[in-house]
Amino acid sequence: MLIKSRESWMLSENDVTDKDIYLNRRSFMKMSGAAALAGTIASHAQAVDRDIAGYKKDPSSLSSELTSYEAVTGYNNFYEFGMGKDDPAKYAHKLTTDPWTVKVSGLAEKTGTYALEDLIDFKAVEERIYRLRCVEAWSMVVPWIGIPLKDIIKKLEPKSEARYVAFKTLKRKSEMRGLRWPVLDWPYQEGLRLDEAMNPLTLMAVGLYGDLLPNQNGAPLRLVVPWKYGFKSIKSVVNIDFTRREPMTSWKRSAPREYGFYSNVNPEVDHPRWSQSTERRIGEWGRRDTLMFNGYEEQVAEMYTGMDLKKYF
């Protein structure tokens, strides 16, 4: 008999909410469509402790390692809303996220423009909660809600010649004040090699902490690639493009000496202006050693066998 074991980085919803809230959430997560899901979550908002009921009751549990909701949603990089870490939380509420469509293009059989609820199987989301470490100039541990990107890719049926998948963020000047400044060549663009995109750790997230994604965290749809630096995890995705050649990314175009296509977390590769051998965890005073592939070496290292990770940084 085959017994499926849960990976260490996956949580059940029981690990994130009290049982009563969990059971209610299971019932409304089965409703079809993002709009219905959003409306029901909003109606239950007061029933959910923003620190998530249960975390503080058992400090020895895995959930005690999670970064607080306030830090996850209040300290962000999302330059479309400003360069300050608190700018996204201040200004992203202006972003309209419903309705939302995603254009699928390039080397795939099922290209076209998809409504969010047609691209994401929200029924499959109900038990998919992932406790993942994410690293930028700091690190956080976030309970993401979403589905593996590979599930979406399989649905879109990439052609045999497709080797990469590229993404674009929404560009809407009327609602994204940061687009006034040429910090980057807008819209924001990112990409992955197809095998990276198909790794079970690569997520398309629609929520966190038992709720839909806040706008400042990339609502309504964002990528999460936990073994790479945070800027790879593109927010508010509106385009998925399958390509034969390595796609250009925003930070590589802006500063190719500093930001490579792969951007794997690697303590042995320093940024030209600072060391990356240590990191700061939000909520901690000191610094800790940076782990190769952000601690997910067992799950992802095989994809880079034989590559010079200092050259392909």
C-alpha cells in the first residue's frame, strides 16, 4: 500500500487555524471562483485573529516559527507602489484585483486570456498551505496558500520546444503610483527554466495566513520560488509566456552584474556591494548563516548538477 507523506514545508489547514475556522473555511473554499471566495472570506474576516488563532497558544509548535502577519503584510518590496518598505501597504489598496485575467502566450497548446477562476482550480487550493522561507534582503517564513505552478503548466500544455516560462506584472499607472519613476523598465518581468517551474516547491499563491493575498503581497496571483531571492517571486501576474530562449528579466536588464537570471540563494556568491553569507530574519536582532538554496537543497540541487553556480548566478 502506498502511503503518501506530507513534506516538511507543507501544513494542513489545521496547523494554521482553529478547528472551527478551519471547517468553515473548508466549506467556502469549495465555492467556485475567486470572487465568491473573496466575498466569503471578507464576511468571515472578524472571526479570524490576524495573528492566527492557535499560534500563540502553543509556542513549541511549528507555527511559532512563522513570521507575524503584520510583518509579512507591512514590510514589502513592490516598487510599483513605491520604494519604501511600507509604501505597498500604504498605497496598494488602490489596486483593482477583481476581475483579473491572465494572458497565456508562446509555445503552448492552450494559449489565450484566462479569467483567474479558470486558470486556478480553487477547489484544489483548499488544503494547500505551504510553510516556506523566503529571502530578500531579509527573510520571512510565510504560510502561503496556493497550488504548484506545475499544475497550471500541465493544464496549458507547453510544446516540446518550450524551455522557459516568463511572467509579467500588471502595469496600471492610474493605480500604481510607483510607475511614475523609472526605477525599472516597466512592466516588471521575471522568468524560470521550465524544470524550475515544474518543481513542486514552485507555487502560484492566491493567499496567505488563511486569507486571500493582500494587494501589497501580490494579489490576486503571485509566484513563490523559495530557493531563490525574493525578486524572482513576481507579484500580480498578468502574463505567462512559454519560450524557447532564456527570457530577459527586469533586474538582469537593469543591473546584469548584480542580478543574474537564476538568482539562487547561495552564501558563496556575494552581491557586488555586500556579502550574502548571512541574512536577517524579520523579528530577530542578529543575523544567521545563509543556507544554500535557502535550505531547500535536497529538493532542488539536482536541477543544477554540473552548473557553475558562480557563473550562472
